[in-house]
Amino acid sequence: MSEALIRVENIHKSFGHLEVLKGINFEVHKGDVVCLIGSSGSGKSTMLRCINLFEQPEKGAIYVNDENVLESQDVNYYRSKVGMVFQAFNLFNNMSVLKNCVIAQKKVLKRKEKEAEEQALYFLDKVGMRDFAYASSSTLSGGQQQRVAIARALCIEPEIILFDEPTSALDPEMVGDVLEVMKRLASEGLTMIVVTHEMQFAKDVATKVIFMDKGVIEEEGSPEDIFTHPKKPRTQEFLRKFI
Amino acid sequence: MFNQKFFATCIDIASKYHASLLLGVRVTIMVALTGTIIGLALGLLIGGTRAIKLDIQASSTSKTIKKIYDVIATVYIEIFRGTPMMVQGAFIYYALLHVFNWTPNVAGTFVISINTGAYMSEIIRGGIQSVDVGQVEAARSLGMSSMQTMFTVILPQAIKNAFPAIGNEFVVNIKDSSVLSIISMTDLMYQSSRIAGSTYHFTESYFVAACVYLVLTLTCSIILRHIEKRMNKVATSIPQSDTTTESQKIAPKSEKKQRVLPKRRKK
């Protein structure tokens, strides 16, 4: 088995007295699509935010390419290697679609305007949003905004992209568009960790599914293991609600 | 009181003393404009830096420096918002008269600038708070530093959100610069007092002054509202605010967005 891209070891995280993560361990390899599933409040999003250092865990380590990022000195550099797509899209409201994709390339990767624009247009094309490059980001529909957000994350060429419930804020018709884009990226070998409630997506696309409950990993395995032969009663109970 | 003779005297004063009135208007506008611009610059600097949150990973030295800076900024803001500008004007003018040897007009501009700076800091801080945290997280997730995030993503949106309040500050300065006539800054109020003193038509003179002030503030309000409308047109889906005073635009989508309601000052 190849070297793990991300290795999460014994992560503990509390908010005040509430312990949200109680010792999480898992690995992500290059090219993996890891889906984190579980009910709300089980700690999935918090786990994801720990990987991006938006939350500082009290205990544990997160190794990326064998380097503990919790002790990392250059947080900004590290974050540029780990893209993130949010539930609420979070496109920059004061910029056009193109500028949204260009700004970080210029500020972080120090690319020239022209090069950054070409890169941005390439990825906007990939998510099917090239025609909207000069539109104001606030005029787009939710599904369109989320696709731009994916392109924006891709533009800085991260090694992995974290998706935090990317389709939860979308209406059902638009969910398909976004999932389609994500599927295509997965098939092209992009490493992803996806927090999602889209069980069908997890079933079809994931290389590994992790079921979290009350701050611990209850069960993990291939989609088949989890969806067709779940072992733990809690997993079975959770999945029954989706069938 | 408001009989024909009253208005005739008013018109008389306005035409006879229009030169000094216009001189006053010029000083008033200059002082208000300069004060607002310098105040805004101060506000951006102080409000912006005060709102920067240091990373958890930041060194303890920079955390201490930030803390001291925050205290100093707070003291400045509270002092200038908590005392009347009239008192500030008189005190600062005489206190620093021997240091700078300045004219009342320069001193007045100085006072109105730092006074406005205190209010602007709070307006900008409010504007920054009205920007969704998601914007910050998105920028940081792309690897942008807190400074880069502040200046390319947050402040442009904060200024836009706070624009009505910023414009309002200018209108307020047009009126409130009148208190600086106490240090004989030669603004409209000062000129009116002189006219009143030499004609003995006190009511009429101040009535004329009031009319001129009203024309000035109304014109500015209209211009500001126009600018605001045009700003909104650029980003089509942002709902428009109804007035320039205390109202705020709420940016699209995010329901969590707070309003920016800076405390209005009473002189």
C-alpha cells in the first residue's frame, strides 16, 4: 500500500465542556475519495475543519506527507495545499466569478494576472461555468456558485480538496450538477474528503466510507462494506433512514 | 414673527453679506470634507487593524503588542466619542497653540479629523463585522494571510456595507463643524454670528445660516444617495437601503448578516 497522504492520529477536540471529537484515526491515500457520513453533530465537519487548521485540536496529530501540520510554521502555505469547498459556497461577494478564481493565485502563488486568468478559465470550463466568468458572483444560483467555488479551490492546485457538505444548501435540482462535477474530478484522480448526506454519491464514488457517531469513528470500510453489510447496529440504524 | 418684514430682512442680509456667507460656506465644506476624508483614513487604519484576529499559532510577543494596541485604540475612541467636540476643539486649540502656533481653521480641521476618526473606527468595525465569516474562511482556506484577507476581501465589502454610515458622517460634519466657531474658525456659523453682531438682526441672521446649512446637507444627502444607488446597481442582487442615516445594506444570501448600526452622536 502506498504512503498515506494524510494520516489523522488520535484527534481530540472540545468546544468548552462539549467533547466533539474523541480520538479520531484514519488515513487518506493519494487518489482516495473518502466520504464522512453520520448524523448532524457527530463531528464530521469539525474533523474536516481540523485538517484545514480552522480548528485547533487539543490532542493528536495530523500528518500530511509525514509532517505534523499541527506544528506547522507556515500555515498559509499548508492551507494552499489543501483546498476547501464550503456548504455556504462563500464566494467573494465583491468580485466577479473570474476574479474569485484569480485572486488567490496572484496573492498566494504570486502568479501573473494573465497566467492566473488562463488557469481560472481552464477550471471554470471544467465545472461548466466558463460562460459566467465575467458575471458578478452574487447573481448566480446556488449550484452555479458552488461549481465556481470548486473551480476556485482547484485553481491553486491543491493536493487534496475538503468538501464540507457541498450540496446541503442547494435545492434538489442543483445537487445533481455539483455532484456530477465532483464525480468527474474523482475519476480524474483528485484526492477528496467529502462530508456528505448524499448516500448515493458515497456509494458510487467513494473509495472509503467513514461512519462517524458521537465523536468517534463507528465503522469504516469500502462503500460495499458500509452500505450493504454494515456490521455495527448504530450504522445499520443510521442507514435505514436513508432507504 | 415670520411676517413679511422678517423675510425681507433675511433677503437683505443674504444679498448684502453674500460674500462673507459664501466664504463661510467654503470653509465649512472644506473642513467637513477634509475632516471626513482624514477621519475615514484613520477609521480604516484603526478599525481594520483592530478587527484583525491573530492566529492561534501567532507568537506571544505579537499577541501582547496587539493587546496593547487594542487598549490604546479603545481609549482614543471612547475619549473622542465621550466628550463634546466643542470642548475638544477649545481644549486642543489652546493646549497646542504654543506648540504648533496654528490658525483656528487648521486647528478646527485637526479636531474634526480626529473626532471623525473615532466614529469612523467604529463604523468600519461594524462594517467588518457585517461581512460573513465565511468570506474570511474561504480566503484563508486558499492560503491567503490575515492581512491579505483583510485588504482584498473584507475591507472592500465592509466599506460598501458601511457606505451609508460613512456618508452620513460627512453630512453630520457639515452641521457639527459649526461648534468650532468657538475657536473662531471662520466657518458659516462664525460668519453668521459676525453678521448678527453688526446688524443686530440676530434672528434673521441665524435663520439665513440655518437655511444655508439645510441646503448644504440636503444637497449632500441627495448626492450620497445617488452614489449609493449606483454602487448597488453594480452588484444587482443587493437590496437597497432606504435612507442614508443609520440604514445598512444587507448583502445577499447570508441570513446571519448583522446590521451596522453605529451609535449616533449627540452634540
